[in-house]
Amino acid sequence: MMRWDAPIDLKIQYLPVLTAALFMLCFASVSSGDDGGPNGWKRVKTDEAADILIDLRTLADDNVEFRAETTIDTTLGALIALLKDTASLPEWLYRTESAVKLKRVSATESYVYSTHSMPFPLSKRDSIVHTTMTQDPETLSITVRGTASPDYLPEKKGYVRIRDSRSLWRFTPRPDGTVSVRFQGYGDPGGGISDLYRSSLFQWLARSYLWQLPLDTLKNMKEMVKKAPYRGATFPYVREPS
């Protein structure tokens, strides 16, 4: 029997909020029948003012993955400094309420715990993400990957644990001194709402609302990297273009 996060008497009253909210959270996933072309990607949002392009595609397991691309006038070091500043994540990462680094494995590997807001009456989500960073020695492109590690800590009362998510950040220096940025990912928000993925209404909502996550995140990132704590940052393990 399908379980929702909300009490039974709220299900009908808040159905419009529930359906719209699912794809406005930090990790979202539904089934979609649109293959979006030879590589599965379909353009769903173009923000010319912010110079941000957003595509969606359906994976083999019915997760819907987003891919957002933009260009930022900054440095590799500034972008890495922002990602490493765990405490600042709520300031720019979509629907993130809090974030704390659980373990620093090395300068390029860590575990981060974060909590994510949801509109009433849905329960808040939390996640534990294992992140790794690598840099291509030839192109100098940096890739930061995040994978859910839901059992790293016991589940907390009042939160639904996100048990399946993957994300990717790719920063590629360009000849003009700017950096090409790609933000890509998917995830299962967990809880009772995961049971609704096969609904045609939810399929439509995924294509209609999922773009908000990467769009707001990249817009915020563009502003954050201008700030003093990140601007001009350098690391011994990050090579900048000559």
C-alpha cells in the first residue's frame, strides 16, 4: 500500500502542493517516456540572461537526470574553494538548510551531511554524500563526484534519508580565461513520494519543474565565487592554466 509522508486527512487538501513540491526539492526523480534524442538529453530551459542551459534525460532505472551548463569568469581555485566550504552550502545550493563535513579523508575526498527543506506537509530530507575530486593533467578539467552513502550514520528522527543520489561538477578552463561549468545529477527523494514515480502527472511535473534546481544553484554560484573568501583562492593540488 502506498505511503505518503503527510497524514491521510492532508492528502487531498495538499495534493497540488505535494505534486509541485516533489520536483522543487534538492534531489528529484520520476519516470519519463521522452528519450530526448540520440543521447537521451532534451533541452528544457534556456536562461539567456544568466547564460545557463538545462537538459533532462531518463536513465535506464527511470531516474530523471539533469544537466546544466554555463560559463563563469573565475578560476578553478575559486570554484573548488566554494565547494570545499561546506558551511556555505545553504547559501547557494538549492533547498539545502544545513551542511557539515563528517570526515575529511584527504584534500580531495570527504563525507558531508546535509539537510534539505520541503514545503509543508512533507517531511524534511537529509543526505550523506561521499565526494571525490580529480583533475585531468592535460585539459586541467576538474571533476567532483558525489555519491549517496546513506548508512554512514543512523537515520535521524524527523528526516527522510535520501538513499540514492549521484552528482557531478565539471570545471573546464577555457582559452579566454573563463571556466566552463557543468552541474549534473539525479536522485531519489525517498519516503512515500518515491512510490508515485509512475504517475503521468509526476512525469509532466518533472519536465516542468526539475530545471529549477540547477538553475537557482548555478545563479547563486556565479555570485558566490565573486566573494573574497573564494576569489583568488589557490590549492597545491589544483593546477590553473598558464
